[in-house]
Amino acid sequence: MINPALIDVTLDDESGYPPEVAAMDTTDQLRMAAAEAGAIVTDFPEHLWIEQRYWKDAANENDINHTWPADYIDRFTNQGAGNGGYGTHECTAHGYSKNFECAWNRQRRIAVGPPVPRQRNPASANSSSVWISCLSLYAEANSRQWGGAGVRQILQISTRRGAIPDKIQPREYGFKHTLQGTCGAGGINQSRGSWVSVSQFPEGWQETAKHFRPLEYIFPDSYEQTVCLVLHGYAVTVGRDGHCVTYDRWMVDDGVMRYPDSYDVSRYDSVGRIKATVGGSYSIASTVIPDDWDKPAG
């Protein structure tokens, strides 16, 4: 039984996705931004459609095979105050990081999740999972630090030049360039540090970031398409009510969508709220693939 207090949560102090920014995140704008940045923009593929009467069967298959988006996401991030002393407005970047990392791991069908708050998953190291820095995207999307950023901005920036790896990784990759993951709380699976501008990024960071770019997006046009994507193992990132989150599991018996919120807690959206997100949501279908997964930046 899901605690009703965890369903359709609106965070009073969250302003990482302000209304004036959200108004610009239409499906057409997201598609245009992705295409202009060089990504493949794919219409919802017919082969991913599942009739609603079969959703329970598909969910059961995911349970058996460990093929939910949650099974490809192996960490929580934390943009809140926590031990960092203050919260951040980085939610669109935190939502993106889960989508990208899901796509990275899904391409090899290696289950590394679901994530557990404040715990390291041993499978992350064995699978060559990579964690990206949310701050490396947000710092360009909003140079003022406060005030949030749009889904469209984060999508375009990440597609154009990629993301810098987090200073904390599940294993040692020898990355030439890394960056603190957040200037919020962070945690065992996410580094934290001071705010930095793009001009303060480590010299030559672009050479590392280019290895961590999305290549293809799917933009759902309906709540049913959103559920179908999740049932096929594709994370869906949505912006709504001042906050951005990434759906990782359809709770078929409860009729709600779960998401690992960027505050070390799982929460849920009802069907009504999922429907309200259509038009500002996306799923990363594929990413740059390294020649050697154990040396992801070459």
C-alpha cells in the first residue's frame, strides 16, 4: 500500500522549474531543440505501443526480467539542503541525469537498480555504470545559479556538448575531467561542492563530455505513450508544478507512476498528474556508446 502522502506531491520551496520557463517547454519546442543540437528525433514507435488491457502482463514481465527503467538507474541524487547547508534549483538537470544514466545502462540490458537512498549498489561498479554531474549542465542553463532552468535548455545543452562525469563514480575510470555533481546535499553516490560557472570548468572538459551525449529522443504525446515507454524500460522525464522528475516504474495495481525524486526519496504521480505532464516530457532512446565500456571516455 502506497502512502497517500507520497502521491502528487508539490514541494512548497521548489522553484527549479518556474511557470514562465515551463511555458516554453512544449513538445514542438523540445523536438526542435533536440534536432537543432544534432539529435535524432523519433516519433513514438508503433512497436512500443501496448494496449492498456496488457499493461499488467507487461509489468509482470518487467518484474521477472528486471527490465523496468528503475532497474537501469542505480543512484539517487540530492539537490536539497541536507549536509550542504542549502538547496538548489537544479531539478531539470537531476531529472535529466536519471534519464541519461538509464539509457546508458539499458543499451546493455544490465540491471544495476533499483536505486536505494544513501546506499551504493555493488552492481554499479561491475557493470561500468557512469554518473554524470548535474551541475555541469545546470551551470550553463542558468549562470545566475538560482531561478531554475527549462527542460528544453538542459536537453539542448546536453545534446550539443554532453555532460562532465561526477567526481564520484562507482569505479575508477581515470577520467581526465570531472566536476562536482551538485552544490546541494549530494551523498554517497553524488559529490557536492561550490557553485562554478562554465568558465571555471576544468580546462579541456569538452573532450571528456562529448562521450556522454544522448543521440536519440522520443517525445510522448499522451499519458498512454508515457506508460508504454516505461513498460518498455525507457525512463520519461517530466516537468510539472515547479519541479522536474523522471518516471521509472508504473505501479500497475495502484495506477500511479513512481519516480526517484532528487531528495533521496521515491514519490508517485497519479494518472491525472501524468496527463498534465504531456507536452513537456521526453525519453532518451540512445546515447553515445564507447568502444570499451570499461574506458567510457576513451
